[in-house]
Amino acid sequence: MNGLTAKDPARDPTRGPAHGPARGPEHGPAQDPAHGPAQDPIRAAGCVLWRPALSGHGIEIALVHRPKWNDWSHPKGKRKRAESAEACALREVLEETGQSCSLGPRLPTVRYAVDGRPKEVDYWVGRALGGTFTASREVDALLWLPPAAARTRLTQLRDRELLDAAVAASRT
């Protein structure tokens, strides 16, 4: 994954209608004809975190288990006020996995709803640089798996698609 190149998320074909309407400050909030102005999205950031496999062959992907949702996902979390997406991604990876990391290429922004409110998560490929995992109420387990096994373990389709995008980026 060292040879990954950044892509312009605005031109990414995976950010089509399935990921929600394009919005920006120049257009104002999206309108829902049946319900009026849309709510501001919850902003978050995270990484598809990887490291060289301990076997010396290939790579491993970090997955976190969140007991609140009983799911396996990539490390991510909400942005703090005035925090950049990049700083949030680095902070959340450290908080949830104990790993410091370096950010690589930007991945597609993922959009979905949580309790009826829109959420936008900015992602990067992140290379783990080292650290120690400590279980918490938020994340109670960390697994390092080869990409194919990680894809199978991920709970949400959107997280599998994100993993596929990270792996594809590593081949270009």
C-alpha cells in the first residue's frame, strides 16, 4: 500500500447517488420536499488501517468491535469542534486501536443516516506505526486480518466497499 495515490473525492464515481446528494456551503442545506430543510450532517473521520503482515507476506487490516452496535468496523469517530478531518482520523485511530498512524490516500466519503440524521465520514488509508491496544467501553476488541478475512468480518456493506477501495488504490 505504500504506492497508493490520492484521488480527488469530488470526482470519485463511487460518490454517486448511493452515497447521498452532493452538498456544499455554496448550495446550502439539501431540501427534502416532504420534510423541509435537511439537518446538518454529523461529521466524522477514520481510516482503513493496515500494517505489514507479521508473517512477512502481504498486509493486515485492523478492525474494531463496538459493543454498543455489536459490529466490526474500521476505526472512526466524530469530529470535535474546529478539528480537521485529518486530525480527527488520526485521533480516532489512536483512541480506538492504540496505534499511531500515517495518513495515505484519501478514500471516498461515506454517507448514511444514524437515527434519522445524516452522517458523513471522511476516510483515509492509514499505515499503523505502532502502539498497544487497550479495550474500552467504546471498542472492546481489535483484530488484525488479511484483507479477504477482514472483508468477510466487516458488518456493514459500506465498510466492505471502503476496504475494496483501499485495496484497489494499493494496486494503482
